[in-house]
Amino acid sequence: METVVIQLTEERFRENLRQAAQLGAHQALQMAGLPVREYYTRTEMQRRHGRGTIDRLIRDGHLTPHRLETDADTMSRIVYSETEYLSLII
């Protein structure tokens, strides 16, 4: 097995830890049965991670927008946990 070394700046390392903690907290609240939103609009995720990032993840097939049957509008929804995870690794 080959060892891979990834060098991160301290700022990027802190950001990765913050995002991982936030994702873990979101999933823990969900597992505890608290009402936590699972789907967010594409616009909300673009504001959070940048339009280019979200558009690239969708274009490359890493992220799939969903339309919920319960939505009265035609806005596409994106799964929060998928987006958070992908933004950490890609």
C-alpha cells in the first residue's frame, strides 16, 4: 500500500475541520430525531459554497439535484450532506 502525503495550509486545515464538525452535527441532530432540513435549494447551496463549485459538481455528475413531489414550486433541491461531503473532498 502506497502512502500519500497531502499538505494543507493551516487555514485550509481549520476550514476542513469546521466543515466536518458542521456535517457531523447535522447528521447527529438528524439521528436524534430533531427536525433538520435535509434538502436545500440550489441557490442556498450556491451562496454557501459558490456558484462555480455547485455547478461543477453537478456537471461532473458528483451531485444530483432532486425535485420533491411535495414542492409547489419548480426549484431543484440538493441534499445537504452530499454537498458538504463533496465540498470537502473535491
